[in-house]
Amino acid sequence: MIAQVQVPEDTGEITQVPTLLDPVDLTNVVVTADAAHAQHTTATYLTEQRGGHYVLTVKGNQPTPLTAITATFPLTPAGSEHYVHEERIKAPDRAPSDLGRPRHHPSTSPTPNRSSGSAAMCST
């Protein structure tokens, strides 16, 4: 599902998660969201109130959950069986007329696992 809602000027996008997702049955659905939504209220809403699950990005500006995640899932050496290679894809510059058209951009800059100070937080 892809959806969007207008965020009122007097609030931020974090408060709009219920507005966006209330119409959707989230029972046993995995919701992904960026680091802005790695909040206790969002996790509680998704799991306890809606019966769903989540995968949320946690960045270095949230040291407590990031430390807990990296302690639970220690760095895996490159080349090992469970190594995850992370790549960041640079979005191409686009003219406004191109924004509606999908476009592949092969330019990537690989970064070692966890070097960016981010991790994923998942519900169980």
C-alpha cells in the first residue's frame, strides 16, 4: 500500500501515523517507516493497538535504542554467512516534469555494515 495524508502545519508527520493507517487492517502486517517514526508511540500503536508489526530505522541521534540493537545484533564481519551489505543509492537530479516517471539510477556508493550509525528495529 502506498498512501499519504496532508500534515497540518501545527504538527509533524509522527502524529499522522494513525490518520494514515487507521483505515487499513494491520493485523499481522509488517509496516516499514523511516527514522522519524522510530518512536515508542508509533511502535505501541502498530503492535498493541493495531495487531501489526514494524521495521523502523534507528539512527545515531537515538543512542539508547541504537545501542540496544547493536548489542543484540553485533557487527558481522564482511564475507561471513550472515553479512548484510548496505548500499546507499544517490537519487538523480530530476526536472519537475520527470518526477512522475520512474527512473533507474545505477550510481551507488557502498558503505560497510553499520558504519552509518543506523540499524533496523523490528517488532517480534
